[in-house]
Amino acid sequence: MTLALSGHRVEDGIAVGRAHVLQRNEIEIGEFKIGRKRVAAEIERLRRAVADARENLSALAERLQAAAGASASEIIRTHVMMLEDSSLLDGAIAHIEKDLCNAEWAMQLQLEALLTEFRAIDDDYIRSRADDAAQVVRLVQNTLTDEGGEEPLSDVPDRLGHTLVVATELTPGEMAILHERGVAGVITEHGSPYSHTAILARGMGIPTVMGVRRAQSLITEGEQLIMDGHYGVVFADPEESILRHYLQKQSESVRFRQALDSLRERPAASLDACEIRLMANAERPDDMRQAMADGAGGVGLYRSEFLFMSGEPPDEEAQLAQYREALKALGGAPLTIRTLDIGADKTADLLDFQSLRSNPNPALGLRAVRLCLREVELFKIQLRAILRASALGPVRMLIPMLTTAREARAVRSLLAETRAELDQAGIAYDPAMPMGGMIEVPAAALSLEAFANDLDFVSIGTNDLIQYLVAADRVDEHVAHLYDPQHPGVVHLLSHVFDTAARLQLPLAVCGEIAGDRRYTRLLLAMGLTEFSVQPRALLEVKKVINETDIGRVRDAMHRWREGDGQDRFPTLVQYLDDAQFHG
């Protein structure tokens, strides 16, 4: 008898195969006392385990860079950086010296101290950072217990081509290892579709469903499974008719992927001949070259904060060198550099709790442009590097998290000061370099007219905008279902921004995750969007939807939906627009 289970959709795809239920052998972290003469040896044992864990993760990140691109490998490097953070190791060493305890227990004590700090902050927005800390500590403890520095999941089969792994939850490193072993699909009981692990699954194209309650107890080892990643559904022991249906859908999915290759040379134009600009969200030259090969018109979002995430902030020359490499990879196409967006979930010191403790709500605190306007000298170094890069190719500068036009004017003023300094030094730059702003704060979205004289273009960061609008942390699995791009309030606000930008003749793009999710492409086109900036692997999928859409038709359909048509027959606006496109 078929058992149907549902969860959160993470990555599209049909996976058919046998279940491998991942039973973790949870290590027991025991405490035992050591003599004072053994302290130095125990500290050395801990240092060696941390070094082994760091080496294994670094090697995994290098392999992942080649297999799945830089964006995926950067997630693993976040854990590497946590292992390099002095507060983690130094705190555990202090416990060994003070409490005369074994290294495993010292790491446990330090983890509990870190988690206590997280709880004191009491903010769901940074909960994923607590998960990261727990994951790296567990990795070190496993290494200490094994005394061999083995990679995670070393007992999982090397070849998983027809296997769906069922787990309680997975770390980003474990997801990467399953990708290396060719896993057909992944099912977890816990996890948000916006967590680091989920982002990695999407980046590597692994069909994944998260939040499938009691999956490990309801699914047995070796059982036949079907997973429909698009709808977030898992079928255990499926009937023959269901199996035949999904095998057919799987074949169609393979043909769909193959058909995408034929779109590389085609323009991003709709059925009614509307030209759409497709840009890429990318930081690494390899990703940029792939995006250009797939027809991107340039980079619409270059996240510069990755330059600031390893030790001391980079100086002007180090930043300029990275921008130069990016421009070289783009071969004359435009590069849109987002200025430093560190704060809340992205601090340069990954375990710097003192800065977080000073702000009880980091998501609404000192971050992005707010931080840059306080740390002016640090900001001006970046402005100099960006301006100098503009002499080497077409560069646009994008300011994150603007709330008021006063902030945009303050950045304009600093930019003018920086230009004057470069003029005095005889250093070249493009005096007409455009300055844009990210619309990700609802107040800014509702008052876009106020920014019209201070910005040359705007880009909507839907990730934060939706999160703030629906008051739900998208990485918290308990409320992630509320993070809905089709919520009437979200649709209304986005439509308002699009209409206002068109009236002001202010160029507008969307660079948030929904721009690269083909489910929402037709919705964005119906609202009037003409520039998408997406992850490189989503370019061809979005282009395909654009090529198959009559924009005039779906715009008319959206107007009818607002008037009440079809709301009793179609559960979502997206389904209504799809029906209008294909059935009139």
C-alpha cells in the first residue's frame, strides 16, 4: 500500500530508487579527568583534531568548487572559518586547563557556552549560526573519537546513483559528500528550505524535500521510494501505476534538462517579442564565465562581503584585484558590485557574540549601509576600489538595505569625496559610474519616489523584503511556510514598486531568490519586470519560461485575478497565470 508523505520543497526533480535510512551512531561525549601533566598532550590532541577536521572540510570545499561551483563551496568554507575562529579553540583549551577535562568534553562545554550566548540574543534570524557552531563542534568531537580524522558519512556507500538518503537532518558538508557519491535524492525530517544545507542542495541540483515528519520511522531500509521535488511529496512502496507515472515524468525531466542546452544561443524574448534582460548573481570568475556562456548579459549582483569573511578586512589593492578578475571574466559585460553587506547573519568574526549581544535584534540593527555609514574609513576603502575598477570596464555600484533617501545622499556625498581624492592623486575612474540601491526594506518600497533623484537604478532584494513583510524568518523551519512570494500583501507591494519605478523611468531589477525560481518567472513578468538577476544554474530555466510566455496575455490575466476572476478555481496566482498562458 502506497504511503504518501509531504514536506517542504527544496529542489525540483523526480528521484526514484531505494531508501538508505541514515542511522547516526551518536557519539557519547563522556567527561573524565586528566592529570595536570597530561594537559599539554590533551591540548595538542585537540589542536590536531581541529586541524584534521579543517583539512577535511577544506579538501571537500576544493572538490566542491570544481564539481558545483564557487557559491556551493563557500558554504563549506563558512564551517572552515568557524574552525579557524580563535574563540572556539581558545575557549575549549581554557576548559582543559581549568577543569582538567578531556578534549571532547571541553569542546562540549565551549559549545554549550556559545549556544547560551545565542539564546541570550534570542533572535531567530541568526539561529542558523548556532546550527553551524553545533555542526563544527560535532565534527571535531567525531574526529577526536575516531582519532583518524575521517570525513563525515565515511560509512555511507560510495555509489548512491539509485539511492534516496533519508536522514533526520544533514549538515552542508554531509550534503556535499552525498552529492559526490551521486545520491539520487535527499529526504530529511528537519530543516528549512532556506537553510545553508538547502541552498547547497539547490546549488548542486540534488532533488530534496525537507521537513518530512517521522520519515525515518515510517520509511524502511531498502524500500522503493519516489520523490517529487517540485511538490515536496514522497511516496513509499508506491503502487505500479504511480511508479509508471513518475518514471515517465522522470524521463520528461531529463529531456527538459537536455532541451535547455539548445537555449544558450537564443535571446531572452517572450512570445510577443518583449526583450528581457537576464543577469547573473555571481562572485567567482568560473561562475561568471558559465553564466556568460548561457546568455547572461552581465552580473547583476556581485556580493562583495565574501572578501571580508576571512580575517582582517581586505585593503584597497586586494579588493581591486578581485574586481579586475571579475571584469576580465565578463569580457566587457557590466559588473554590479553590491557594497559591504555585513551585519546580523554575516559578521567578519563568525563567533563575535559581543557585537551581537549589544543589539537584541540584529536583523533590524546595524548592518549593510547602516554599518558602512558608521565605519566610514572602511567604507571609503571599498568606494575607492570600486571607482578604480570602473576605469577597467562597465561597473555599477549597488547599496544594500536602504531605508531613507538620506542614506542614499550620504553615500553620494562620500562617493564625491572619494572621487576628489582620486582626482588629486591622478587615478582614473569612470565619473559616470551608476549608483543604485537595493529595495529590501518595506518602508523604502513604499516611498520609492523619495529615492528617484539619488539613485540611477534599483534592485529588489526579495529575500529580506518578503521576510520583513510577513514577519517570518525564512530559515526557521517552524515559520518558513509563511514566507510566501504569492502572499497578497507581497504581490501588492511588489506591483506597487514595479509601477512606481516605471512611472519614474527608474531602471529596476529583481535579484532575490524568486527571480531565479522558474515557478515565479511568469508572475514577475506579469508585474512588469524586464530585468532578472539569478543564480547561474537557473539562467536557462528562467529563459525557457520567458520564451514560452506571452507577456501581454499574463498581464491581462493578472488584472482579471485582482478583480476576482478565478480565485475560486485556482489555489494560487501562479497556477492561474499558467492556465491563462496555455489555455487562454
